[in-house]
Amino acid sequence: MLENYLPVLVLIGIAVAFAVGSVVMSGLIGMKKPSAVKLAPYECGMPLVGSARERFSVKFYIIAMLFILFDIEAVFLYPWAVMFKRLGMFGFVEMGVFIAILLVGFIYVWKKGALEWE
Amino acid sequence: MISVYHYMILSAILFAIGSFGVLTRKNMIVIFMCIELMLNSVNLTFIALSRHLGNMDGQIFVFFVMTVAAAEAAVGLALIIAFYRNKESIEVDDFRLLKW
Amino acid sequence: MENLAQIAMESVNFQAIMPSLVLCCFGMVLLLVSVFLERGRTAPICWLSIIGLVVTGIISINGWNDPQAGFAGGVVLDNFATFFNLTCLIAAGLTILMSDSYLHREGYPVAEYYPLILFTTAGAMWMASGTDLMTIFLGLEVLSVSLYVLAGFFRGQLRSNEAGLKYFFLGAFSTGFMLYGVALLYGVTGTTKVAGIAEAIRLMPDASSNPMIIAGAILLSIGFLFKIGAAPFHMWTPDVYQGAPTPITAFMSAGPKAAAFAAFMRVTYISLDSLQVDMSAMFWVLAVLTMTIGNFVAIAQKDVKRMLAFSSISHAGYALVGMVAWNEVGFSGILFYMLVYTFMNIGAFAVLVLIGKQGEDNLTLDGMAGLGYKRPFLGVAMAIFLFSLMGLPPTAGFTGKFFIFAGALKAGYVWLAILGVLNSAVSLYYYLRVMVYMYFRDPVEDFSWVKMEMATIVSILIAIAGVLYLGVLPGPVMELAKLSIF
């Protein structure tokens, strides 16, 4: 059983060896002529704009909060979907109620303007 | 062979790390992450025990813990933002108004 | 294949959750209505939420003596739950009555306040009727999450932010402990049902020396003890009570505390019945500690809200005495005491709501100087509530303490009762000091800003009526409390 995974293990070993090897080798034998441009972090080849440790707009937090709330409800949809056929109409109505409650929250958030970026 | 005991020990360690973090850290977001770690270690306990006992109650409990944790996260973040807007800080050392 | 839906449908019993269901529907509808109203118009939401509470109360009363179990044994609506439901509904009603003018005065006329109180109450009701640790946990969290928001409701006010955050962090922290306790108990017993845990523990020969059961019981208790503000888990109480909006402080000290006691009683009395000796011993220490810390630290307080917070800690200690007693008198005493406490404490806070200036920086003892002469009605009302908090006859505080201590005596805890009475004597000092300031100090302020808001006055009058009725004629309600014990 476990032997079937041997090729995967070998591949992982080779990949790790190659990655570590090339980094170490280039560090050991490569030429080093540092300049300001070379030492700058790579940002798609464009000149750098500002620091990476900038503060995010607080709007991201609001979107993130809403996202967490609505996203996590999917956790209840999975078991329901697996059992959907066996639960039949009853399950469908139950989930309808659940979604309706979520919808109340959604309408509230929408009407409050929390989804508008500006 | 990994048994339920290993999971229990792992989750106990995670729980201890989480509660230690809550008690020692100053940054509210980090404290909050430590609380989440505690909740998730409980989830791990539940799932391991549920598997061990062959009984689904523990897994159902985990669903509820997860959703509740999300609701708490949303409320917690909102409170932190409100505090930040007034105080420009998310350090718990800046709780200065209410004490004896 | 078909039987799954059948099983699911049979286990559902909407009768068992009808009161909280109605309350939640009201909450959601009000939330939707509130967004369509213009900003600042909170009065309609306020009155609709009162209607919601009354409707829920009527439904609850109709369910008296008609126990309904549902959701695969996760919820039961028995007399015990109904008694606590009504206590929480009264707390919510009194709070809402005093809130509207307060919100306008403080500059936060935000309608979401009322749905949040309704959701908190619904959570409290789930806690009171939960017979599965899962439903109790859900109720606790619905209650807590709404309360976190309410404690930090004045979002531009640093004090309120701080109160909300402190409550949130410590609340979530204690939830973690409680959940770990539930997980351990689940591991030993294989169930999260309150009755199932009891069954499994009873069958175990060495239950009181099983480390997982002990750890589980203690961790679970920590979660509840935190919510009721018992020492040594009381440190959040003064800060949160002082920083939160005053009506919310009033509500927090009554409704959610009663609900936490309800769930705590159900879990300890049913699930951990086999551990009675150990649990009682633990509660003995906690009760004495809680009463003493609350009373002695309250003496040092200058801020009246903070003083009442410490007094609420000591009152949680008195109620814990009923848990130690572990008999019918003690338990029905807790039910009765929670109702009494709701009236007297919310009443006292309602007076504070009225005499507060905008921003509430004047709720110190000095700020109350001369209140008795400048505002005789408020002075008398506050005096009645303070007498009741002290536990003097003919107020309800006396009868409430009497029943609880009687339970302790009946169970043979003479020393505990003596310590409780001594503690009440200590509490006389700081309650009487407020009276001294109200009646024997020259007024510093002229209280010209105090507006006698009708709704708040109604709430104070209801509270006075409750305190005096339960003090003079405790019999009928006490009978109901006795009938409520499971």
C-alpha cells in the first residue's frame, strides 16, 4: 500500500534537493556585484512604489468581516447537500429558512451601504 | 500508530499555547488569533474524540463552534476598528480609562 | 431511504422554542424595518420591540405546566425555562423602556440597539431551555456576541470601546475554556446531552476521581462562572459595567446573569449530580470568595456605576449560596432571587440613567449629593432600591436572601449562612453611604438637566412595584419558583 507512494517521495526528494542545491550553489560560486537596483525587491519589473508595510484602508476590514460571516455559512450547506436527496422536501424547506435568515442579514448590510466602496 | 491520545495531547498543547498567548501578548489582533487557536484546538479534540467514539455529535459541535467563531471574529474586528479610530492604537496597554 | 426526513421531522418541535422563535422573528423584522426608517427615528422600533417582548411573554406564560421537548432532546421548555424566560423578558422590557430617551441624550439614536437586545434575550432563553451542551453553548454565544456589540455601542466613546473590547476578549477567552470542558466531558461520556452525561457518569464507578471528568466539570464551570461574574472570574465586571451604556449595564447585570445561572443550574444539578460533594465544596469556596470580594472592594469605589458592579458581584455570590445548598429551597431561592435582583438592580440603574448628564461623567458619589431634596421622587426610588439591595425588610431583597440562606441552613451549611449575613452587614456601609450623600450632603449640582422621561419613570415604577410586591407578598411567586424546579 505505502510502496505505491514511493515515486512521489522520490520526486519530492529530487525537487527539494534541486531547489536547495541551486540556491546554495549560486550563493557559493556566483558573482556578487550588488547595486541599489539589484537589491530592491522584485515587483513585476516595475520601479518600486512605497513600502510593503503600508496600512490598508479600513474598508478592507469591513469587507473581510462580512466575508467571514457569509462565507462560514457554507459549512452548513455541505452536509446538507450530501444528504439532500434523503432529506427531501423537509430538508429543502429547512435550508430555505436558513438562507432566508441569511438574506435578512444581506439586505440589512446592503441597505446600510456597507457593500459600497466609497 | 497515531491514536486518539496523540490528538488529545496535541490539542492540549495548542490550547495551552493559545491561552499563554492571550495572557502575554499586547497586540489585540494577536490576542484574538490566540483565542482562535484555543477554539481550534477544542475543535481538534472534538473531531478526534468523535472519530474515536464513532459518534457524530462531536463533529456537529465543531460546525457550530466554527460559525460562532466567525461571528465572534466579525464582532471583535468591528470593536477593534472602533477602538482604533478613537485611539490610533491596537495595543491592550492603551486600555487606560477603566481601572481601579 | 425516506426515514431520514421522517426522523428529522419528528424530532423537531417548534412548540419547544416558540418564545425565542417569536422573539428572533421580531428582532429580524425590526432590523429590516430599521434600515428603511430615517436615521435617528428610533421610537417606532422601541415600541415594536416592547410589543415583541409582551407577545413572547404571553406565549411563555401559556406554556406554563406544559413541558415541551424538541430537537432530539436538545431543547426543553419546562417551567424552569419559563420562569427564567420571564425574568429575562422583564429585564429586557425594563431596559428598553429606559433606553430611548437615553440614546437620544447621548447622541446615538441608532435603531439596531433594540433588535440586539431582543437577540440577547433570545440567546438567554435558549440557555435557560437548553438540555444539550450544544444548545446551551449556542444560546450563550448568541447572548454574548450581541452583548459585546451593545457594551461597545457608543462607538465614538473611548470608554464604551474599551468596555466592549474587554468584555469581548475575556468573554471569548472563557468560552474557549468552557468548550474545552465540554469536549472533555464528551470524550468521557460520548454525548453532549445534559441527561446523557448524567447517565454516563452515574454508571462510572470512579467518576469523582476520573481526571477527564474533573477537568471537564471544572472547565465547563469556568465558562458559567465567568458569565455570572463570580470571583475569581469577576475582573471584567467592574470595567465593563462602568464603560458600557448605563441601560446595557442594567440589562447585563440581570438578564444574561439569570440565564447563565439557569444553564449552570441545569448542567450541575442534572449532569454532575454524581459529583455533588465535590461541586458543593467548590461552590462553597467560590460563594464566600465572591461575596467577600464584591462587598469589600465596593466600599472603595467612588463611581456609583462601578460600585453597583461590585455589588452585582457580591449578589452573584449570594445566589451561589443557593447552588452550594443543592436542595429545593436553595434552587428555588436562586430563581426567586434572580427575579428580585432584576427588579432592584435595573431600578437602581434606571435612576442613574435619569440623573446622568450627557457623557455621564458625573455618576460619582459627589454627583449624587443632595439628590433626595432636589429630586424627591428619584431620591425615594433610589432609596427603595438601595434598601432592597441591602436586604432589609419589607423589600424583596430581604425575602430573596432569606430563601437562599434558608436553603443553606436546611442543607446544614450554618457557617455559610452566617458569612452571607455578615457580608450583607458589610454591604450596608456602601449602600448607606449613597443614601448619606443623597440626603445629608449639600447639593453640588442643581440637577437642572434631569428630564423626567415618561418611559423611564414607568420602568422605575414597575421596578418599585416588583420590589415591594415580592418583599411583602413573596408567597405566590415563591410557589411558582418551587414549581419550576425540575
